[in-house]
Amino acid sequence: MKAVSLSELKKELQEIPTKELIELCAALAKYKKDNKEFLSYLLFEAHNKTAFVNEIKAEIDGHIATLQSQSNLYYVKKGLRKLLRSITKYSKYINDKATSADLLICFCSKLKQSGIPYHKSQLIVNMYEQQIKKINALISSLHEDLQQDYIKDLENLY
């Protein structure tokens, strides 16, 4: 089966009655967890991005707190990767480079403050440095005024 273009989908969706559109959205959300989560974000969270970002930051805090008690760095690395996947997913939902940079800065600062001996694992150090590179790339694409604010936060991570 060949997928049609996004513009064709938009045209077709505009012609469908509201009741059928609701059924299509429910069917789309039914088959994939990511679709359901994205639809939930659009319906319930998109109108208040700051509260959503605060929830994500609280999730980062909680996740890092559970990783602090872990003595095996292998499991810490796996937990950090899982956390980064969810941050990436939420960043795609929000679709704002400044917010993505803010979330990654929060992740890196919480990791640095956590007391987790991540310097003992080269894989975790590489993961941390990769996030710093992503933050730099996101910051460079922002407006100059915003860049200055985020550069100050970024300097604290070194």
C-alpha cells in the first residue's frame, strides 16, 4: 500500500464530516501508543506548554533520583537512554527549539548535580557530550536574545 502525500490527506480530511473524523482519529490512536500520546498532548496539554514542560522536568527529576540509588553504571546508562528517548519524544510534540534546548539543559544539569559517577563510564560521558552538542545546535538556531540566555545556562554544564 502506497501512502499519499500530506496535502492530499489534508484535502480529504476537510471533506469528511465531523463524526467520521472523530472515528478516524480514534482508530488512529487505537493502533499505536505514540499516536495516542500525541493526540492526548494535542487535546489536553498543548494549550498550556509551561505546565507540560514543568511535568517533564519533574519526570526528569524523578527518573534521575531513582538512578542515583543504582550502583551499576550499565543500568544507569540504560535508564538515561530511556529518559532521553522520552525527552526527544516530548520535544517532537512541543515542536519548539527553545523548549527542547531547555529540556536538554535540565537533563544535563540534573545529571551533573546528581552525584552519579558518570565520569567512570565512557559511554555515559559520550552521551552527555552528545547532548551538549545538540544543545549547541538548538541554541544556534534561536533568536540572538534567547541565545544569550541559553548560553549562560550552557556554560554551567561544562
